[in-house]
Amino acid sequence: MKSQTKIKIVGSFVLLVLVCVSLTSQAKSKPPADNGPLFVKQSDNPAFQPYAQTATQAFANGEDTTFTFDVPLGKRLVIELFTAAVIVSPGSGTIGQIDLNGGSPNGGSTHYYTVQSRVSFGGNEQLTLTQPLRLYANGGVGTVSITVFCNTINNTGATVSISGYLVDLP
């Protein structure tokens, strides 16, 4: 009788272990609950909409020039790349600023840049800058304002570009 009791106890224990192993393996192989799509990288997210703008302006009477870019209402622009090309008289220097959401005196932010890479261009010089960055601008008219300042009056013009993506705001 003792031997049958031992067999029943050992059998019950083995059965319990098998049930536990089976339940554990089922739980591991079960896919996670569907909480929406799983994105492998941010660019796969449909909420991110590509954004790229380029503008060219001549300098009026040697004055500084300002470019403005609108961001749709209900969106936030994430700027990831800024480029500038400025044609100036030889020896001129160029700096600039990027104002977001009205600039720093108006509750936004202001960021400065220097255009330094220099190459001869038809009797003038072309200064260029390509700058990866991460800046944020909320929706509105003229939300992004880029100004190019030159230290001489015999300047030709400038081209600026921004690229990144728009994100829907809640």
C-alpha cells in the first residue's frame, strides 16, 4: 500500500510539474495584447509628417534678409536640418538667427548660427552652412523666422532650407 501511495504522490507531482511547464510555455508564446501598431523606428509613425521648405531672397540695398515659414495649426514642427547659402562680396562675414514662436523676447526661443564655409562664386563668395539640429516650433503663421545678417552692403542674396517633420498635437 505504501508503494502505491508513493507512486500516486510522485505521479501527482510529475503531473503538476508538466501542467506548470505547459502553462508557462503557452504564456511565453502568446502574443502581447494589441495596444495598437508597434513602430520599429520613429519615421514609421504615421503621426510624423515630412516637412521641408526652401526660400531664396535677394538682399535689398545691402540690408539683412529674413525668411519666415508657417507651421500648420494643431501641429508641432521638429526641425532636424538647417542649411544656408549666402552670396556676399569678398571678405564679408555672415551670421544669423533662427527665431521660433516669436523668438526669445516673446516667449519663444532664439538660436544663432555662423555661416563660414567659403568658396569663390562669380567674383563674389558663397558662404554655406549645413547644420543637423533639433528645434521645436508650434503651429502658427510665421512661426519659424530665419534672419541672415551680413557685415557689408554689397551682398547678393541668400537661400535657407529647413527640414524635419510635423507632429499632430493633442
